[in-house]
Amino acid sequence: MSNQHKIFVIFAILIAGIGSGCEKFVTVEPPPNALVSAFVFADDKTAESAISGVYEKMMGSPTGFFNGGLELYTGLSGDELIARTARPNFIEFNKNALLATNTEVKRIWQAAYEVIYSCNAILEGLAASSSVSERMKLQLKGEALTLRAFSYSQLVQLFGHVPMVLTTDYRENAVAARTDKQVLLAQVEQDLLMAVEVLQPDYQFSNSERTRPNRYVAQALLGRLYLLESKWEKAIELATAIIGASDVFALSPELDGVFKHNSIEAIWQLMPVIPNMNTGLGYVFVQQSGVPTYGDIKADYLGKFEADDQRLNAWIYTYTENGVTYHIPYKYQVKGGEAIEEYYTLVRLAEIYLIRAEAYLQSGMLPAARADINIIRNRAGKGSLTVDDATILTGALETERSCELFVEDGHRWFDIKRWGKVDAVMAVAKPNDWHPNDAVYPLPQSELDNNVQLVQNPGY
């Protein structure tokens, strides 16, 4: 493919949208006798519009994978949520009885790979352009690498081994086999390390809003990765760097302020783009009467909260309808309306304290772990722990992650798998439905049909 043809294809993807799947884009032909390279990455403004299109796509669906869908799917799969809908696709998640033909599973897969494909296109377009300033090239490269790494890390934790696609060449991508997840995670690390090198440590490229990745976002995602890979020293180092940026980040003093737009606690948020809507999570969960449209928090899960935990009241709304009590996730409190009050928060400072606490704990640095755990406990109105017993602190760390990060970014589902406790937890939560194979989702049947190199996960 010529450079002009490649650049036009990238332009078609990012301007026309990616909702129909990647197959359609690679067949686009440039207009006859047109100097197509002039239309894409011709200057900083057009290059910046390309990355903006990716963020808009991520927030373009009220139940999209990057706008509330991850929380809904993993919450139903794990021990957080109970389904109240009669829709079979969602019941399959809640019963841990997913079929490869489940359309929501397909939506997860496609949404992640569409972002990955667009990031690959941006990286190729930047490399081919001589008109974009070096300053803008570095920023957009860092953002694209961060988005690609983020998407792959989510895919690996949901599906296990998945194809690693690092190009826009459809001929190569169409026959890509599954890549060992350790190889994928190594690529995630490489992408994020490169992003750390090129991204700025502030939010100057997003007009001081926290809606585009900067250096701290890449470091935070690296911290998550290092927990997953048991690289405790590296996790501590990165978390400490972020926590040390006290002029940029601080825990919100009010629980109601954590998920507001440009919260002081936010490290990375996504801006709403759907008219009369703030976030997908607000749209999915917020209601004060009737049977919840999708689901609510399981009563058993509420037992993780201590009686004096202020998060129980601030982040969960409880009401009774026809004798049935429902517990609604209420971190996001705006269901709709023209006023933008809340942004979808992907990374925040409380998680960073808990990353460092876990890494300290695993490194045997018990007083340091206790100090970080207490910071999160105290913000929730709970008293400080005073003991330095590894077993007690491990339980406290797990409780704080469960209560601080519930129905948020898939953390609970990923945590119980990372801790090696998924079978034990789920055998109690769903004794009649759980099978160890359910810890990963099935690959979509449509992908298996289109690519003979792909092999299904066991049990599906």
C-alpha cells in the first residue's frame, strides 16, 4: 500500500468513524487524482482531531465498553451485581453461562480492537507526516500508545490470549492468531514506557481538563500492570511518583466530589459526547423507583462495608419497590440532562494509594502498607488500623479495594482473578453456576468464523 493510500485509509477511519468494524475501512480507495496526504495530518490541528475522534468513539455509546459497559459486564460476571433485566445477553453474564454468539461479548471485542486499530492508524499517520510539529507528534504518539496499551490490558484480563495487532494491514490482521498473554503484556509495558518518555506531566494539551493521557496516566497504567505481574518494587516507584505530585492530585475531601468533571482526584477521565447524557454508568444505573433496568448491587456484597463506612451511603442508593429492596451503584449520580457535571473516570488517586499499599504489603513493608490503607479508610470515615500483622493487613487491603473500587473499571473482577481467589469467591457467590472456565470470556463466534487461526477458550 502506498503512503498516500495508507494515509487516506487512516483519514477514512478516523473521520468517517469506526462503528461498522475494521473490515470496511481497509477497502476504501482514495479519490482519483487527489493529493490525499493533504487531508490528513497536514498540520497540528488535523492531527489532534484524529485522536479526538477516538475519545469520542469511546464515549459514543451509553452502554459501550469504554463508557460503563466494562463495569456492567464484569459486575454481572462476578459477585457485585445481580441482573434485573430479562435480556438473555445480560443474563448469560450473570449466570456465567456465556455463549460465543453473545452480542455483548462481540461488542466488547470489537470496541477494544477498534480503538487499537485507530491507534495503529494514528501512529502510522504520524510517522508518515512531515507537517505535524515535533511537539504535537510526541504528544499524540504517547496518547495513542497509552490507549493501545489500555485496550490490550483489558482484553487480556477478559479473554486471556488474544491476537496482537500492531499494524493497519488488514491482510496480516485477518489471519492473526492468538498471542500468548505474557507477550501481550510485554507489549503493553513497552507501549506505556514509551508513552512515559514522550508525554508531558500536565494537562496542557486538553486545556487543563483531565481528559487526555499525560505522563501520570501512563505511569498509573504501568502501576496496574506491575501489580498484575507481581513487580512490587516498580509498582511502588510509580505510585510514589504520582502520589508525590501533590500540586496536581489530591483525594477529594468529599465523596460526592470524586467523580465530578475535573475532580482533583481524577488522573484520567473521558468527556461526555452524547447529548443530554453525562456518563454511561449514570445512564445505566441511576433510578429511584421501579425495577432496575439492568441490575443492582447484590445484598451479600454490602456485607463488605463496615457500619461507619460513609461510602455505603454516598455511593449506594437504596430504595424499596413492591417489597423488594434495591441497592443502586451511585458513584455517578446524573442520569441525563444538558448540564455536564460528571466525567467518566478511568484512573484516580485512591487507586494509586491502594496499588502502593498492595505492593508494600507484598514486599513485607507492613507499616508503609498500613499507612496507605489508613489514608483510604480515613477518607471513608473509618478509623485507622494500628496493627502490623500481614494477615490482618491483607484482609484490610482487599476490603478497601472492594469498597473503594466497586462497580468501577472492572477492578473487582480483575482483582479476584489476580489474587487467585476467583474460584473460591465465585463458588460462594454462585455455587450452582460457576465453573473455573468462566474466569475468561469466550472469543466471539463471528471472529472464529472469519479467522481460522483463532482457537476458542476451553469450555465454550
